[in-house]
Amino acid sequence: MDIKLMTSKLSDYSQNSALNTLMTTLVDGAIIIDVHGTIRLINPAGEAIFGYRAAEVIGQNVTMLMPDPYQSEHDSYIDRYIETGEKRIIGIGREVEGRRQSGEVFPMHLAVGEMGGDGPTLFVGIIRDLTEERRRQGEFEALQARHFHLSRVAAMNEMGTAIAHEINQPLAATANYIETAKILSARQTDADANLSEVLDHALKQNHRASDIIARMRRFIERGDVSTETLDLVDVLETSLLLGLSKHHNTNIKLEPSIVPSARFVRGDAVQIQQVLVNLIRNSCEAMEDASAKVLKIIIAPDNEHPQMCRVSLSDTGEGLSEAALPELFTAFSSTKDTGLGVGLSISRSIVRAHGGRIWAVNNQDGGATFAFTLPLAEGTNL
């Protein structure tokens, strides 16, 4: 926060009504000290931040509000500035730590300015408590980490499903060949007596491998979803924060539209966020080279199924190739040079587990629209 220099002569702090009015109305904490670091004034916001009453701090050294190493270094900063004019804190805002009356050390932003005038040299410090901001930042980073972890887990599950499907077919073919070889060997009167036994063992191992893969597929595709009533406004807000985190400087214009009757759905918040984040990021990447970058997000009742909500995201990107559309939601089928091709497949699995469907179409005026449906919460359908 910038500090405007004050030019009032402060011969009597308690009687300076203009200063008292200014200090009282400041939303941020404010403390005035002299060249010795002695506190001369503290405003109500400062009292609330540090937990002291004004009478408990006025006349005391400001270091009482600081933890080490700021406490031991503070007075030397003032002395150095008085002697040399070198600004290490004064005139420069930065993040430091404060100490409340309870002993709690907390993060804060401190901006210090020198108060000019004919009177004694004074300094005013403007303090903003960053505790809540850091808490929200920590929650957001934890949510980002959780989404990243779930994406990795979901990607591995999707890969496991696809690999299981791909491996199962050659295993089945191998089993058929072994069965045929066993039949043919039985017709040879001079066949090695051990051949049939060897083929039996091979066949058993093949069936065992198929069994393992089948169990793995059942485990991966069980589709368990923990559902609750969700407010899609909150879910979308968090998804936009996560999805746009890498695209905040790309001038993308958001045009959200939410029909109140479709606002509440049944589902798992993190999983639905995962779908939205994936679609938001895909849309942003598709618009990287577009002259107009508009992302329309519409949440409305699904006309075809009154018990469902439809969420659609339309971009102004390059659109989808006709060749890519049929395999768009198939694992390992990516339209990106560096894509693994599991994001949309994961999204489809999540939407299906919620009882919905997901699809994509090209827009007539360019770009593409991805849409999916979710079950409306009870009592919200039209």
C-alpha cells in the first residue's frame, strides 16, 4: 500500500483531530512512531490486529509488536536512515511478521512512510494482516494438489482399463491357438506324450492372466461415486480458479450463464470439478491462437431429460477435426502433440458414473462446444 506523506505538525498527538479522524477511519492498521521507535499513536484497526489497547502500547518501543529477527534489527534501521538516508524499510512496502499480544506470530504487509513537517521526525507504518489471505492461499494450493493427485490416479486407472482391454484380446487369441494346437496334437498317434501336458499348463497360465485382468477391470470400472447436493455456482467458481491458473494473462473473456432451476445437482464435488477443469483448460488451449477468445459456460436444464442439468462450454478456438470426433473420448486418443489422451476419457468415466453423458460438437461460427449432464438435486427439476 502506498503511503502519502503527511505534512501536519504534530505537537500534540491526542489533540490533532484531523489525524485522529484519519487514523480511526483507516481499514488497515496504522502506527506512528518517533526516531527512537517509541509508539505515539495506534489506530483501532491496529489494536484489533495486535490485540493490545492503545494505552498498553503508546510510549512503548514498537519492537514489542515484532518477533525476532525483526525485533533486534528494527532500531538499527531507523538509526541508519537518520544518519545516511539509506532506505531499507522506509518508503518500501514488504511482507514481514508481527507478534500479537497472545504471542502468536503472523504474516503481515508493512509499508512505512516518513511524516514531513516542521515538527519532530515521525514515521507511520500501515499494516495489513495477511493471516486470512495465507489461509485461503493454503486451501487453494491444497485443492490444486488434490486435483493433481486425483488426475494422476484417474489417468493411471484409465490407462489400466485401456491396457487391460488391449491385452485381453491377444490373450484370448492365444488361448484359442493353444486349444487348436491341443486338438491337432491329439490326432497325431506318434505325438510326444508330453506335448498335451505342456499345452494344458500354458492354457491354465493364459486363463490365469485373463482372470487377473478381468478382476483389475472390474476394480477400476466399479464407478463408485459419493454423491451429495452441490451448488454448481460454487463448483464452477473453484473450477475456474484451477482451470484458468495457467491462462490468466491470455485475455480470455468469460461469459457464464446459470439458470437458477439447474443450479443444484447431485454428485461428487471434486470429481465434477475435475471434469470442468479439464474442459476449461482444453478450451483455453484451443483458443491460444484465436483473435477473439470467448468462453461461454451455460448451466441449464437438459431439454431432452427434465431430471438432468446440462453444463456446456463453448469456445472460439479452431474447432475439432471430423476425424477426431469419433474417438475423442477414447483413451490414448489425443488431438495434442504432447497429450496422453486420457483427460476426456477420464471425464467420460466420471460423468457416466454420475448417471450422465458427455459429448462434443463443432460450432457453426467456429470453435467447439463440450457438454455433459448431471442429475438435478431433488426438488430442483422443472
